[in-house]
Amino acid sequence: MNKRPIFLLLIAGFTFAFAGIFEHYGLGKVGLNYSVSASGRGKSSLAYSDSLSVNMQNPASLAFIRNAGIEMSVQSNHNFLQGTGNTNNYTGFSYGTLKFPLTRKGAFILGIVPLSSANASYQILAEDYSEISHSLGNIYAATLGAGYALFPKKQVAFGVSADYLIGGYTITNDIEFESGSSLTPVRIERAEGFSGLQFSAGVNVTPFDFISIGASYTLPGPAARREITRYMAISSSYYYSYIDTAEFSDINIFPEQLRLGLALKLAPRYILTGDWVRYQFSENDADFSINRFYEGQTTGPFQHYGVGIEKQGILSEYVPFHRSLTYRFGAFYDEHYLIDSEGTPIRTYGISLGLGIPFNQYRNRIDAAFVGEYNSGTIFGDAEGPLLHAREFVYHFTVSISIAETWFHTRGKFR
């Protein structure tokens, strides 16, 4: 079959599809494990975290949590595909954690945090058939982490965490042939389930009052994947269904991850933060790719660069309420792990705004973040024609509530 009509008519098919087209590749979109406060700072949190927010990037920052409590978040997404008018909206759970500062120098958390997400559809129209492909799912980490500071002034802190990966994706392909064809319409449903472990270690160093340095490293552990494929053909006179199950073990689901960050105290209550994150994807990691529209694809490292600034509020009953608010602003740039045949990765440019609203005698806080992203890259390519590029705008609005309580009273030399 001539592939050229597929290339020409793929654009028209977008108007019938969901947005989030770049989430259709591989594991979907990665790099989602940021708190709402960190998202407001351009997704930067390696070297700085306040005493209320849970830091999902550097477990060493858990040492600075002062009160027990919970932190829960929901997120709303809006996608707009440039040139087609296609939009998609959805709202759902983002993350949830429990925090326990059992000592004055350390704390630990239990929680569920997002690792990757996919919510994308394509429609291909050709001369003799049409196809709609939809990918939907999430991978989360059930995490247990702890941090501890060695010195009274908290100049050096260490932390570790262990994550159990849970979740998967459902990929559906509906294929119909031209009228009069002897071929039967086909639906292919593929369920991808993942499980595995990863371990992280981090450090936070404050050599001077105005500077803090953070670093963390994640090592993937044993992982497995189960793929259940169901082939179905349905018509008024004929039906069949065939199920195929495949098991894979000792595979790389998430790669090694290295994170470095810096925080500078520019002035009283003004904090400048910067992060660099690298996920070391390799060619072998493409074995479980769910992408069907990309011939000659390769994988490379996912890289994130983020910078942000935060103005801390004054928590006092003797100042106007607006001065107790925390304001945040940031920008970031991502290079994603899928690379086209010309050596160009999918890229994301983003800006963010954040706000922290204290309540209940300033011990608790509501955080909100608005993130705007511009995505660009290749969504289709074959050996017979040029690459098809697309541009997409994505808007996120995320809200979290952090509740702190004094559940434990501890004192002593080591606690």
C-alpha cells in the first residue's frame, strides 16, 4: 500500500483526535514528579524546599520538614494542537503524600507520585483504509523516603527513597477498510502493565547562608512488563477474538537519573533556584515503545533545565494578609527522549506562575501553579516521505493543600 496518502491526510485526522499527541510515544510524558510549589518555580527543587512542601526530586530535603501532615494535589490540563483547532481537557489526581518528622533533624514520607502519563490519539486516513489509535494510562511510584540532617544548623542533609512502580497503558487501534472491501474491520487492544523498583539517594549542602547545593541520583532496580494483546474483528456476519500474552522481565522501564540544583538567597525572602535533570535513556529502552507511526526512531537522554524565583511571605498577624502570600515564577526547557531520523528530539519550552496561600494561623498552605508549555517535534515519519512535524500548546493548572500538625513531641541529642 502506498504510504504517501497516509502522510498527506494525517493532519486532517487530528481534528477527530484528542490532544496531547506527543504523549503517544514510548512511556508517554516523563518528568512529572514535581510538587506544586516546585512547578511554580519552573520545575526546580533540587537545592531548595520549604518546611511544608514535600520534595519529590531530592530526598535529602525531607530533613527540613517540621510538622507531620498530608499533602494532596489535583491537576487540570488543557491541550491545543496548533493549526487544527483541536483541544482536549481533563482533570484528575496528581499526587498524595503523608509526612512524619519523627525527629528534629529528619523526617520520612509515604506517598503516591506520578512518573509518566499518556493521553493521545491519532487518526490516519488513506485511500483504502482509516485507522484511529488511542493511548491512555499512567505510571505512578509508591514511594517511601527519609531525610536526616547531620549538624544543628542543617548544613548537610542526606536522604534516601525507594519507589515501587505501578500502572500501565491501554493502546487501542480501530482499523476500517474502504466500502466494498472483502477485509473485515479490526480492533487491536493492547494492555501494557509495568512493575519494578527504583532507588534514590540525595544530598543537600549549605556552605553559606546565601547558597545551597543539591544533588540526587536514581538507580533503577528489577522491572517487568506484561503485554496482553487482543485482536478482534466484528461484522454482521463474522466475529473472532484472539488473545496473546507476553511476559518480559529484567528490562529497563525507567532509566538512571541524575539531578543537580542550586539555590541562592538574593535578598531576605527572595530565593533563586536552578535545576538540571538527565534521564539516561538508551537504544535498548525502545523495546517497549508503543509508537506505531515512527520508522527509524532512536532514543536519547531526556534533559530538563529549570530556573525559578520565589518571594516568601511574611507569616505574622501584624502585617496585611497579602504580604503573607508566597509568589513564584519560573521557566524551563525539556529535550525528550525520542529522536527522529534527522537527529532532532521533541522539545518543550515552558513558563510557570505560582502562589502560596497560608491559612489556619499560617501553619497550613494552599499552593497553586499555572504552567504553560509549547511542544514541538516529529509525530510521523517513514522511509518514503518527509517527516511530519507538529506544534502543541499545553496548559496545566495544579492545586495542592499542605496540612501540618504536631503529632509527635521529640527532643534529645539525635532526635
